[in-house]
Amino acid sequence: MSEESMQDAAAAARHARYGRLPERIRFEDMTEAAEASPGAVRGAHDPEGSWKYYSCLALDLGL
């Protein structure tokens, strides 16, 4: 009987801690809108600087 009461106590403790879901978060609270600066163009192709982002395993290993 003591084992059964321990299980009931453990179940009661779990229910007290995890008995309900957390409060729902609205979509508007999860997103943020920001204005883009007119001078900065992200993702623009720069042929002279493209070597900086080139990665090749064979070249890294010196093959």
C-alpha cells in the first residue's frame, strides 16, 4: 500500500507542476517588423568579393 500512495503522491506532484499548458503567445508578439535602410543592399552580388565566401573541402584539405 505504501508504494501505491507514493505513486499517487508523485502523480499529484506532476499534475501540480505540469497540469496545464503555458499561456498562448500571439503571432503578433512573435514577429518584429523593421524598416530596411535605403543605402544597404543585402545579398547583392559582388564578383570581386565572392572568393571570401567560397568553400571547398578539397581546397581546405590541400588536395
